[in-house]
Amino acid sequence: MDSDSKTSTVRSLDRINLRLAADTFAEIDAACAARPGNVSRNTWIAEAVQEKLAREPRTAAQSPERRAHG
């Protein structure tokens, strides 16, 4: 598959199923509640993923297009 056909199938937002222990969800919910305003669990997890990605060393294999496809 060439890069043009790959790019055409990438969506700006996509859904995943995420399995976490109940105590992890409780910790996330507590962190959300401790922040000012209304921060959803989804927003908190998305921010955590972005923070982790920002700390990871970046290589050619980890370009934004590559990460989007897993």
C-alpha cells in the first residue's frame, strides 16, 4: 500500500477499547475531580498519552503518520 492510499484512510479522531483495572479508573477519576472545571476521563487519558509521547525519543519510525497506524 502506498503512502497516498494510507493517508486517505486516516481519520483525525478514532476510537479504541482500553482495558484498565478498576483501581486505575478510580485514580483517573480522582485526578479529573481534583482539576478545576470539568475534565472528562477521555480528556485526561488523551493528555496523559500526549505527555508520554512528548517524553519518548523520536525516530523516523515514530513519525506522526506511523504512530497513527499503531
